[in-house]
Amino acid sequence: MTRSKKFRTGPIIPPEAAPLRALTVTMTVMCYLACLAIGALILIDRAVESWTSGLSREVTVQVRLMQNADNDKELAKAKVLLETTVGVTNVEVLEREAGAKLLEPWLGTGNLDDLPIPRLIRVTINETAPPDFVALDKQLKKSVSGASLDTHRRWEAELTRMARALSTLSYAILALIAISAIAMVIFATRTVLDANRQVIDVLHLVGAKDSYIAHQIDSRFLRTGFTAGLLGVGLGVLTFFLLGLSGTMGAGGVADASRGLLFAPPEIAVWSYGILFSVPIIATVICLVTSRMALIRMLRSVL
Amino acid sequence: MVRLDSVGLRYGDGPEILKDVSFYLQPGSLCFLTGPSGAGKTSLLRLLFLALKPTRGLIRIFDKDVSQVSRWELPLLRRRIGVVFQEFRLLDHLTTFDNVALPLRVMGQREDSYRADVMDLLKWVGLEDQAQAYPPVLSGGEKQRAAIARAVISKPELLLADEPTGNVDPVLAKRLLHLFMELNRLGTTVFLATHDLKLVSQGKGSVLHLEKGILKAA
């Protein structure tokens, strides 16, 4: 042996003692579940935005058919009134069939000619400067027989409440996943320390600082967190992809939602993928910070 | 260097292992601690290498009261102390070279900065050819020498050894004693715990005798 010979120094903590395979598997599952929860959050957020923007752009005027009234004349009066209202950008009187079609789920496709189906007027409004709905409703009721204004506000409020409940549920799931991950990392840290108790005693007695010993161990947790995070996201994206393939295009449901998540326009996709791929980073940070804090705390209990 | 005043030690609620132990080690001195098995020699050494805290009494090492030493200061004090454990406590997953270099490595030194020093020391203790061998394949004497090399590689001011010749034949025991005396001649304070009275008679140092936890000057 010569002095110039290069030695390869071995790892101070033996890699085969208490391997972190079990933690990698469980962290992967946690990251996968986190991806699904994040995917659900993104889809809920986008759906709510789409519903509410559609609803807030439009209002509907309903003109009920009244006996002893010229309904076509009333309809025309309503149209004129709406067209002259400040904040209204477009007025479209829907055909009688449109109203009948809306009632189809309840009344079927039979002959509805004898029924007094209300006529509907779709009113597009200026979102930035909408009309005074209270005044418009009063004006309509005063001037047009059988008219009423539906601003969809109640429906929009219901949707928003439901979406908020789902979002809160998703956040709660994410919080539970994070807490479980932290608990698992603490448990794994204790296992690694117990398995290497002799090594750690020797390191202490030759003058190693707690931070030095912790660094020898937490670098493994860093790798574990990152690997599990990438695997979890990979599985999550694969799941959305397979769900996207499982249904026909435009049929709605989970399949369409999954396709919408994966193949969104670039400005939305950047956000979606950005949030999904934050999972490995968060998993790495959880593993690293938790194991470091647990290690320092546990090492301090050893003289 | 080291001062103990009325030190007592007990494990949990058990009997007192050390009773009113008091002594002073001069810097650069060589001292033997003798006594039969179970007298408390290892416990006394564990107090000195700061692996235990006394139940009562005062221990000052390098002019520091060990009861006042903070967690942050503890490694810095331990780096000034070399320890040879009775059971060697080499790390089986590291080569002899890595085991010997461990105190330097934990100080943050790079391998290329200490390689030559470690190889010189391994040569000095006769383990140059075993540098890349792992402890499980070393003989008892080789492990003992590797443990001694690890204890002295960082040039400690105080060297503590617990039965350093307990697992070797008389010839090797004599060689190891000469090694400790050489280190002492170079300025290291050496404190050896042994029940081998023949070894004590060959060394030129003061002797403390421990019996049933009570220290007596021999």
C-alpha cells in the first residue's frame, strides 16, 4: 500500500442498518393520495370558476302566460325595457321550445302545447357595470304582466357553498396526509437511531456534534422524501391519465375532469402541474425538517 | 488537568458504585488505576470521558466543571480526550483506516488532509497492511492497536484506556505499554485502568487502587 493510494471513505452510518424502504413505500402512498387531493382541489376550483363566471354574466327574465293578456305584447314590452336598461349588453327571447326543453326532465317529451309554459328571456349583462337588479325587477313587475327576474344568485350561492365544503374537505385530507407523513418520519427516525445506537455512542465519544450525526442520517431522509414524492406524483399523473382514457370525450364526469386537468390550456396547466410537482418538494422538506428536528431532540437525550 | 473531589456515583436507585473518590492528575503524568473486577474502574473512566455524570461531588477536566458543561461544549471537550475502550468499540462497517480516522472525520477534516497521518500511525502500531481490512477479520491484538490508534490520532491532551492489554499476550502487552509511555513522553497525560499488576510494575507512573468503589493510593 502506498501513501498516494486514494481511499474511499465508507459511510459513517451503515446503509444496511434500518433501511428506509418501508418509509419510502408509505411516503409514496401519502404523496399519491396528496396528488389526488390536489387534483380534486384544482378541478373543484376550476369548475366553480366556470359556473360562477357563466352565471354572473347572465340573468333570466321569466314571463308567465297570463289569462286575458296579450302575452306576445308583454314579451315585446319586456324586451324593449331590458334593451333600454343601462348595464344590459344583449337580450335574447328564447323560443317556446327552449322553455319546454328545460321542463323535459319532469314532463317528458310529449305534447306540451296545452300547458302554459313561461317564456324566457336571456339577458347578458356587463359584468363590470351590471344593472340595478332590484330596480329592474320592480320595473319589470310594474310594466310587464307576469314578469319576474331571476339573477341566479341563490343557485350561485348554493354552488359556492358546496364547492367550499369540498375544498375544505380536500385541504383537511392534505393536512391529515402531512400529519401522518410527519408521524411516520419520526417513527422511522427513532428506528434508525435505535438500530445504530452503538455507532452513535462511539461518534459521541470521539467528539461528534449532534448536528454532525444528524447530518449523516438526515441526508437519507432527504433522498427518501424526494424519491417518494416523485413516485407519488408519477402515480398520481398516471391515475389521472388512465381516468381520462376511461370515458368518452365530452361525456362529463371524472374522465372529462381528468382530461381537463392534464390537457388544460398552458396558462392553467402551468399552475396545475406546478402545484402537483410541489408534492416532491414538500415531501422532501417534511422528511428533512422532521427527521432533523427529531434527531436533534433524540440525540440530546443521550449523554 | 483532571480533578475529582468527593465524587460519588450510583446507577438509578442501586448501591453507590464510587464513594468519595478524590484525586488529581497532573498535566503530562502517567497514572495507573488498579483494582479487581467490579471495583468501579470502568465507571470511573466513564465519568472521565464524560459518558456519565456523577451523582455527587465535583469533576473538573481542563479546568471546567463537567456539571456546568453545555451540550454544545461537550464534543469540544471530548475531542481533547482519547479513549481506548475495553471492548474496543470499533465500527464493523468501516475499514481500519476509517476507524482510526474517525475522530478527525467528525471534526470535519477531509480525507486527503489526514490520510498521511493515519497511515503513519497505522505503521507505528503495526497495522499498515490491515488499513483496508474490516474489524471482524482483525485479531484481538490488532483490534486493540486499532482502538489505541483511534484514541491518539487527534493528539489528545488526555488519554484514557480501560484494560488496554486485557485481550493480548504478554509480549504485545509490553509493546502496548511502551506505546503509552512513548505517548506520555510526548506530552499526553495517560490514565490506564488495569488489573494487570505486572504491567503496572513495568510502567513508570503513579498508581491509584480502587476497591469496592473506594480509592486508595497504592
